[in-house]
Amino acid sequence: MSFLRSLYRHAVEKSKYAAAFIAKNNPPAKFIIFAQGRTGTNLLRDLLNSHPKIHCDGELLKHKKIFLKSFLEIRRLFFKTKAYGFKVKIYQLTKKQKIHNPKQIMSDLHRRGWKIIYLKRRNLFHHAISNIVAEQRKKETLFQAAYIHTVEDGPVKHEKTHVDCEDIIKRMKCRESFLAEEEMVLRGLPHMQLVYEDNLLKSEDHQNTANRIFGYLGLPPFPVTTRFVKIVPERLENVIDNFDEIVNLLSKTKYAEFLMNS
């Protein structure tokens, strides 16, 4: 009997050692959501945080310059039993963190084990209007929360706003420029790419998208939910009071293709 107990204890100790070895050599994944604003990052973060083995922070680098790599590793330690991630925008790296070579930084982070999830929005027109609507909501409410809406906030009220013709073109060019910068940074760098219109726009795609990311992070599937509600309707004429004028303008530019489904 004592021999069996000894054998059992030996087996338990070996299993503890094996578990510790696995945990040490296979630490929880680290990931970056690399995307511009108004591309669905809040929604994506909410979906990912449905998983009990994930903690995804918001935009940690949007304020003053920090010791980026050290800060991220220290922050990750607060959630060492979970896959840990955060959101970052290209212009937060270049303008807030004063990084002259964002490609080098992203490459360094990748070499340190950070996986990259790149989320972009295909329709520049919808992207720009989403920004305008959010900014208008912020002026009316005076709160940053105007950029998001949850089910607890009740039905979304779609107030019409006037869109300046020069401003919409300027915003679309700006988004186009950011896309080019992002593509330059990620060229040759392993990453998972998501497109808002294909992967997040429709609620029926949320679980599939989340499961893909869970697999990318080495985690099992898990049911996801979100409390966020879209603040811009699919039919933009419901939020733009000079919609016909904007359509007429864009139809004569290279951005005409983005008028489809508007």
C-alpha cells in the first residue's frame, strides 16, 4: 500500500513539474490590435473579452510618450494567466509616442512574441461619415462615450448632420494615407488581417471572427457577446441632410466606388 502511495505522489509531482514547464515555456499569448479609429475596435475588444482566458486593454499609447516595450511587458504581468492584448493606432505610434520608424517597433514587438491583429475598414466614405457622426454626438453630449453606444443606453437616435464637401474629401484622403502607412508597417510582417465590412459589420459573423482569433492565439473557441450597438445606420441618407450633394460630389472623384450600399 505504501508503495502505491509513493508511486501516486511521484506521479503527482511529475504532473506538477510538467504543468509548470508547459506554463513557463508556453506563456499566454500577447497580441496587438492594430487599427485606425472607427473600424470596429471597441466591438472587437468587447467580443474578445468574452473569453475567460483573454484580457484586451484599450488604447494604452494614446497619451504621453512612455518606455513602450517595458511598459507593455509590465502591464501584461497584471494578467499573466490570460492572453493579453491592447489596441494601437498608427498615428499614436508616430505622433503620441514620437516613433520615427513604426515598422521597426512593430517588428521588435513581433520578435518579442506579440501577435498582430490588423483591422481595417474598406469603405472610406462610410469610415469618414462614422467619424463625423461620432464627433457630432460628442459635441451634443460633451462626453467621450459619444463614440460608442451600448444596449444599456437604449435605442440610437439618428440626428441628421450637414457634411462639408471639402471636409469629407479631406477625411477620406487622410484615411487613405493611414491605410498606406499601415500597409508599409506590416509588409513582410506576419499578422492576421480582418476587414470590418467582412468580419464585424454583421452580428452573424462575430462568432466566426472571434473563433478565428482564438485559434490564432492558441485558445479554444468560446461563445461571444457584445454590449455595443452601431451608431451609424447602413443608409447614410438617414444621418446626412445634404446626402444628394455629397453623392454628386463623390461620383465625380476616384472615391465614387465607395458610394455603393450608402
